[in-house]
Amino acid sequence: MALQISAGVGPAEARRFVFLLAARLEVLAEARGLCVGDVVASGDGSAPRSITLYVDGGDALALADELGTHALIMRSDRRGRDARKRWFAAVTLHEVQDAPGTGTIARDELVITACRAGGPGGQHVNKVSTAVRVEHVPSGLTVRSAAARSQKANLDQAIARLAALLAARDDAHRADGERARRQAHYQLERGRAVRTYVLGDDGALEERSS
């Protein structure tokens, strides 16, 4: 799963809040039994537009109480006495498809059936079971290959076609996930914060009652 922390189109103060909030959530995720793998930042290192923590190894709902808008109460010295004192960041959780592998498919996931090739082609094609039907059980996808004259060649072709179909479907799922994450980046709801913070003397976030 991907835990995204985003400032939306917020200013530099909100982007620095993203940096601090991501550090807090990384520690919290590990304390709750999750493994934080990759950490991907978009934008300046100390003031990114968003940071994504890729978490694994436990129940992603362990962070359910962190989802939503977070607020930081902090006056900006460069914005004058009447400057806004609250800066916001959104925390959202997204499912992530694994990256495609080498194109190989485990044989124990396949149901392979030999059958006769249909249509014209002479005695060899019509009477010998050279065509192959391959079902990929986890996905329900089935490919029938009959173009080649040998059963092995048709089997190889069917498995290759299945691998391509599965990769294309995974690409589509990943694209859907990326679109959802981009939309979440710009759908920051200000107000009604699930948590509110101030900066401690050490510059780290300290939670306070909303």
C-alpha cells in the first residue's frame, strides 16, 4: 500500500509540514508493525509537494486513524502579523500494483488442454491435437493458440500471449492507481483536521488537541 502525504497546491510552509508529517508517520507505521520500504518525494527535499511511503508486512488499516487532513499551527515570519497560522496536509492510502516481472507465469497457475485446430489446413491440422488452450486460473484469462504446427510451439505462444495480457492489465491497474493518487494530491480538504500539531523546541511535530 502507498501512504501519500500531500500539501496540494499549498505554499512552502505547507510543503515543509509534509516533510515533518511524513517523518512522523514513518516512525508510527513501523511502531504499528508495518514495514516502510520505498519513500518517494515529489519536489524539493525539505519542502516537497508530496511524499509517498510504501508500506508492507502488516495490516494497512493500522494507519486508518491517520487518514484525512492534518493541521499545523505555526505563524509564518515572512507573511506578517496577520498571516494565516494553520497549514494543512492530506494523508491518503492507496493500493499499489506490483511492478511487472520477467513475463514468466508459474505453471501451477495454468490449466493446459490440447485440442484439434479448427478450420482448413489439411489432414495434419485437422486430425492431430496440436492446438493448445491455456487457462490462467488466478485471473480467469484463457488463450487458445493453433497457428503453429507443433503443440510445443502453440503452448509457448499461448503462454507468451497470456503474459502480455496480464502485463497490460497490471499496467491499467497501476495507471488507475496513479490517477487516484494525483486526484488525492489536489483534493486537500482544509478544516476538520484529524490531528493538529505545533512545533516543539526541537523542531519536531507535537500533537495537540484540535
